[in-house]
Amino acid sequence: MSEHKKTSPLDPAAVLGEHDDRVFGIIDNPDVDVPELMSKLADLDVDPELVHVYQGQKGLEQLSPGFDGADGGVGVGGGGGVLRGIKRAIQSLGEEGRYVERIQEELKAGHGLVTVSVGENNRSRVIAAMKEQGAHHMYRYGKLTIIDL
């Protein structure tokens, strides 16, 4: 009998956040690139509280609150049905679902997800800094907009 490892569904609310304008990007070598990126963002006066980094299995767990695998991968603690519903809803929107799946794949591979809340005054500079640091599969989630960067 082969052993089947359960994976956690990402909580789209945790991934997409509550802010009106966020930039997301995948970093392949987070141990090296994230500290350098944080330095660049500090030079741009980005508040470190507005930057979130998720890496590997721990990142998956942070983005999948309540998951312990006991319920077949839908979250526990009374939230399974809600998380499952959110995941289905977001996947039905198309691009967001594909991006959530991409994040899950990248984190499983040991890569990192960096999210930065931005405003009009620093958006383009933050995007440039992230790209300079090697971020890829970048998206900007704004109010009612999703932009592939």
C-alpha cells in the first residue's frame, strides 16, 4: 500500500489578503534574496509590517490556517467547509485559482512568496525592486483588478 501524503489547501483570504493593493512575487532562493529585497524595500521607506514572506512547508501552513490533514485536506476547527467554499469560489474566478495553485507548488519546492502592500506613491518602485531581486510570477491585486506583472 503506498503512502499518500495529504497537502493543505491554501486559504485564499490569507494569500490574497485584505489590502486593496498588493504585489505578489515568487522568489526562488528566499534565504539569499529576501534579506536583499528587504533592504531594498527599506530604502524605499516600505514599512516592514507591510511585507510578508512565506517559505516552504511552514509558509504553506501559515497560508492554510487550521490544517492538520485529519479531514482530508479541507482545514479543521469548524473552518473546513468555509475554506473549501472559498477555495472553490476563487478557483471559479480563473486566474486567482491558478495563481493560488502556483503558490502552493512553489512553496512545496522550497521557494518563497513575497507580498507587499503598496500605494500609488511606491507601487512601481516596489515592483522594480522585486523584479531586480529575481521575483517572478508576479501579480498586482488592486481594487477590482488583477494585473500580471
